[in-house]
Amino acid sequence: MKAKKILPVLLAAALGMSVLGGCGNAIDGNKTGATLNGEEVSLGFMNFMARYQQAVYDGQLGTMFGSTMWGQDLFGEGTDMETSVKNSVAENIQTLYLLEDHMADYKVEITEDELAKMDEAAGKFIEGNSKAAIRQLGATKEYVKEMLRLNTIQVKMRAEMDKEVDTEVSDDEAAQKTISYVQVNNQSRTDDDGKSIDYTEEEKEVLRQDVEAFAQSAADDFTAAAETAGYTVTPYSYGADEESLDASVKEAADKLKEGEVSEVITTDTSYYVVHMDSLFDEEATEKKKEEIVTTRKNDHYTEVCDGYKKDVKFELNEEEWAKVKFDEFFTMKQVETDEAEHNHDTDDADAAEGAEDGTDAAEDAEGTDAAEDAEGTDADGTDAAEDTEDGTDAAEDNTDAQE
């Protein structure tokens, strides 16, 4: 699991927040958390941003890993999760303020109406949570409003940057083949007690003969033959840039004509049999085109933001920032809502696609959004407000947070 850069998550949709344990927030919010070209960012605001992100992860991963996850290296970065998330939050606070500094580059503005909606949303968030939850988050109305303001700027800036990207992708660049394959482990099996038993060389040979018999019977109906043999069929689409498929499997697949079945392919761990479903899968190719455009937009956004960071001085107050701890554990309660389709995920790959007028801050919100698309906690930003029109939608029916 690898951490990505985290941008502030929107006020929640369909989740309620409660606090388990803890004695409250002990940091001095009036202290300086960081400076950007000499301009101070308060420790209080940075603490809120970090604790809010913590609450998202607690709701997202807490049931799987528990409250001890913050001391584990879940992101594979050689440091504990708390440090990884705090590093990402600090870096993205820098990015957000730099985006604000460059609003004029893209003629981006925040309207008075949008600010009013943010103010209303922030007020409802504070009023809708228990004092215990607000204390643990280190939240104030101004901090919540600032998060929404910066997030709205990010959404608008990203939308304008996306317009600069070439969205034309040729069939040749995106062309996808689709295969179906059967994979049979040739190293070990699991016995009735759940133990792994290594195959003997004799057993491997018998296994291979079984797979060869399947391959010979699969020419007419690959799926039916696999079902008869007790094998699982896996569909897979790939293109010229394929890297995940085993090289020997790809090489064998590329020699097949449409409808043909390969001979048994032997790798270090498995036997494979491949069926060529389509030499040019139109649906998979269109999906690949979308992925290519998304990658172009991500790369362009990163390039622009990295350019903003050149020749600027961002300094963390390491001593005070170290006092921000994820000691208390937040839990999320699922609440039925008609807004379940709102996908406030944290993937910068999807951030603000098509956004027009700011951030939709969780209609009928009930707490902090547990950031869908939690695959490996791949959080590269906020999938904020696609196709929204009126700034920050106040978080109605907000969090019923309990101690």
C-alpha cells in the first residue's frame, strides 16, 4: 500500500462520526505550523486538516486494521502511517496555498455567494457535532470554512488545467486485445486443514497432463471446458504497454488468432492456457483512451503544481508539528441517504473533473466522508464536486457525533 498526496477531504456524505477515548486536543493552535514565503499557516489549521484526514482513514480502514494502524507502515514508505499522512497533509497545504497564489493565471475567482455557502456549511458542521468530536478534531468554524475555500480553489484550478490537455487518443495508441485464461498453480495445494503442501515432481507432471487435456478440449467452448475441468476463467484486456501480464503468457497470447487457444504455458509458479477473445476489443480500447486522458491530466496538474513549488520557501515548524498526534480513534456510522451515489473519493486522478463553480460539500452530510476508492488508501486528492455549480453545498443534517 502506498500513500499518495492528500488534499483536504470534503465535509462528509452519509457517514456519522464519533470519538473513542482521548483527552482532547492539546496543541496550541495559535502557534505557527509552517511558513510559505514568510506567510504563516497556523498550527491550529494544520492540525485540523491532519485530524480530519485521520478521521477519514479511521472510517475507511479502522475496521480492518484497528486503532493500532497509525503505528504501522501500511503505506510501505518505511515510516509509520501517522508520519506518512502528516507529511502528505503538510505538502498539500503548501500546494493548496500555491494554487491560491496563482488563481489569476487561470482567471479563477471565489464569489461572495460561494463564501456565504461555505460559511453556512462550516457553521452546520460545528453545530451538528458534539463538543467532544469537535475538540478531538481541533475544528473551528473558520478552519472548516478555510478548508472548503482552499478545496474549492483547487477544484476550479484543476478544472482549468484539465482544459489545457489534449484529449484526442488514436486507436493505435489505445488498442486493446482481450483474452480469457486459466491459471493453475503448479507449486503447491492446500489440504483439508488449510495447510500448504508442495507438489512432488510426479504430481506436477500429472497436473500438467490434466491442463494439457483441458487445452485440447477447449477449442470449441473455452468457458464450458474450464467449467468441466473445475478451472476458473479470467478475462483480461491488454495493449502494447502491458506490464502486469506474465511475459511468457503475453508472448503466447500475441501469437494467437481470434478464437484460438494456446498450448500449455509454463511459468515458475503456474500453468496457463489462453484463449484469444478479441484482437481489437472496442469497449476495452475506449476505456483505455479514457485512462490515457486521465493520466495526461494528472501529469499536467502535477507538472504545473511542481512548477509553482520552484523558488518558493516552505518551512515546517517541526517542533510544533510533532505535537500533532492521532491518539484518539474516530469511528464512522453508516447512515442511509439518497446521496450515496456522490463519490467524494480522495484520488487526485479524478479530482474536480468537470467542476464548474466550486465544491459540493456533501449534501445531507452526516460527518466525514470515508473517502471511497480506498484501494491501498490511494489518496491523491479530493474527487470534489464533479459538475457542481453553486460552490459549497451546506452540509445539511450534519454529523451526529457522540463521545
